[in-house]
Amino acid sequence: MTKMIILFLLLMTSVQNLLSVSYEVIDAKFSPNSTTIALIIRDKECTNLRLYFTESDGLTTDIIVDSLKNTTIRELKFSPDGNKIALLLTTDMITDLYLYTIEDKKLTRCTNSNELKEYNTDLAYKNSLSWCDNQRIIFLSKHSGLSQQYIFDFSTMTLKENGASKGDEYWLTYSRKNQKSYYISSVNNKEPSVFERKLNSQINTEISRDNNNHLNLFLSDKGNFVFYSIMPQISPNIYDLNNSKLLKLKLPKSNVRIIGWSEKDTTVIYTFSHYENDDNFPITDLFFYNYINGTKQLISKNIEPNLGVLVSPDGNKVLFNKVPQAVEINQNEKKFNSEQIQTYVTDQKGVCKSFGNNGTAKDWSSDNNTLVFVTKNSIRLLNVETKKEKIIHITD
């Protein structure tokens, strides 16, 4: 009898596991005005989109419809006014552009690459979403065989090329202030270089004329500077877009990553990784750096960059994580418990606050005060000034 009861309980547990839906929050992004948070939810092998409204404390159900089975969210971007969300959704190796309008609660498919499935799914590649304005978005696609820039106009539902080049383009970003795109491309078998192109222009202007390999391209917060790394040494360059020249930097020549800006204070935030003694893992330190007078300020030594480093929109606050008792398993792996993670937020005045472990930090609110963290089945909103916290649980 006892064996029968045990078998029955095991059977019931198995059935419950089969019937239950395991939701996991894997990303969260604030809208530009921080009234909405877009959540990417993993359900088994698929992902879906939900929205949380901060003012009404409301949470939507899944937005991607059931007809889009086996779909993953490759990328999402809020429009500048925060009323729309552009999405790149991949279904059966085909990636297409979709638009979700928040007020109308409507998801619209904007491109249809199904016909490419028959002969070359690689042509359905799409990447690097950037809004030109509230109606148009620029991105990379391989419609022509090469990765090139395209603009989709949601008001007319039309797609057109944004100029062209002779090589694949990557790391695309767009400046609404300058109305220019910036990207990395290898032309005529040369090393990948940094280029700029005016909107709707056929002229490509090379910025990095040094015959080196470049990666990690992104714009400063006000669109006055562009940052890129020289590979493989990860050497930083900052290019002044207003004066068309490189800034002279007093930074290490390798293993430097710029992660944020504060143009108001002429400051960048960067990490520097280096080895000490016979360590298997590099030690990563975090700094403020004034790129006008060349002075730097240490934020913290020996942070864990893989656990996230987030800079507030105004560039004044930096979130980072430390693990005091991480154990090296081998040359490629560290081990630590999540309870050991310590989260810190500091500002340029040196005021540092500790918040323990709240999950994985994903984004700052536009007022520079609130962080959104994700855990397996919830998001946490933490006000770093008041230390007040709100937890929103995600269920089916």
C-alpha cells in the first residue's frame, strides 16, 4: 500500500510538472519616460513580451500571439515618445520586423521573409534597431545578400535602403541629432573600419583611417562623440564628431572598455582589466575619466563585470557588483553563490551605497533614481535614493 501511494504521488508530481508553465524573466527595459517597462519572458524554448505600467501598477498578459509558435525576441526598442515598440522576432530561423502600439494593443508584422526560407535563410538576417523618429526605424538586413542599412516607415508601411556600401555592415547606431548612421564595415578586404553616412545619402565617410580592426561602436549620450575599440588589444578611441578629430586620451593602451558617458561633466566611465601575480582571472577596476583634462577617479577595484555594470542616463551614477568570496574552479570558471553578490551604486562625488543582492540589474529609469532588476519569476524596482523596493511577480 505504501508503495502504491508513493507511485501515485510521483505520478501526480510528473503530471503537474508537465502541465505547469515555467516562466522566467530574462530582460527588462524602461520606456524613455519610464512609464512602461518591457519584459522579455522565457517560456521553455520561446520568449514573449509583457508590459508593466509603473503608474497604474498594471501588468499585461503575453503580447506575442499563439500563432507565432517557437518565436524568440531577438531585439526590441521603444520609440522616442515611448508609445511604440519595434521588435525583431525570429521564427523557424526567419527574422522579421514587428511593431507593437501600446495604446491600440496591436502587434503588426512589418516585413515578411518567409519566401527566403526556401533557398537562403541567411538573407532573413536583421539586427541593430535604431529609431530615426517616432515613425521610422533604421536597421541592418541582408535583403541584397550583404548586411546593409534599411529604413522602415511605419506610417506608410514601406521599406527602403539607406544608401549602400561594398561590404557587410555591422554595429549600426544612429544619431537623431546629427541625422547620421555610424557603422563598422570591411571594404575591399581591408580591416573593419568605422564609417558614417547621412540619412538617405549614398556617400560613406571613413572615420577611423588607421588600417586597424575595430569593434564595440557606440555613441555618446548627446551624440557629440563616437567610441570604438581597436582590436585585438581592446584599445579605446573617442572621435569628436563636431570637430572631426580623435581625442587624445590618457588611458591604458589595452583592455579598456568604455561603458557610459556624462557629456555634461565631460566624463566617461570605463573598466580596465589586468592580471596580478599568477591569477588565472583578470582583475577589473572601474573608473570615472574626464576626457578634457585627462584626470581619472577610481570607483572600485576588483568588480565582477560579467554580473553587470550600468550607468544612469545622466552619467552620474554607476551600478556595479562584487563577489568577496568567489572561488576559482579552473582557468575558465569561477564559482560563487548568488547570496554572495553585493550590488553597489556610486556617484561622481564618491558617495557609495550597498544594496545586497536584488537579482540582475537591467536598466535605469529616466530620472536616474530607479533600477529594474530581474529574478527568475519577478522584477524588482529599487529606488536608490530612498532604498524603497517593489516586487512584481510574473505568473502564467
